Amino acid sequence: MSYEPPIHWSDHEDIAMALYEKFGDDFTESKIYRIRFTELLDWILSLPNFEGTREQATEGHLEQIQAAWVYEWRDNQD
């Protein structure tokens, strides 16, 4: 079993990769941008090695994670 380092709020790309791994192509670019932040927050908090708290979340973090998730999805469309 490999050790997964903890993910924190500032690890936008790592969070985006984990969300892409979890949801795959269920969410296209337009769907990702339509996700409510309350839902996105719950999904991030449920990631196995995520160590941030709800109180530490900012709109800026969520926006950057959303954008990184879109880039991650785009990278996997080849």
C-alpha cells in the first residue's frame, strides 16, 4: 500500500486530481463550473487524505480548485 501524503486547501492541483479520479468524465467542463460551492466543499472534505477543515475554506480556494479540475478534465480528453 502506498503512502498518500495529506492534502491541504492550498494543494489545488492535488485536490483537482483527486476529484477527477473520483468522478472521471461524469463532469464535463460546463458541469464543473456549475457545481455549487456547498457541494464542492462537501466532496473535498470527503477525500480520503484531505486534512483541511470546512472553516478554512475560502471562495478563492474553491474557485481555484474548480479551475484546476477543469484543466485536469481537459488534460484527460485526448
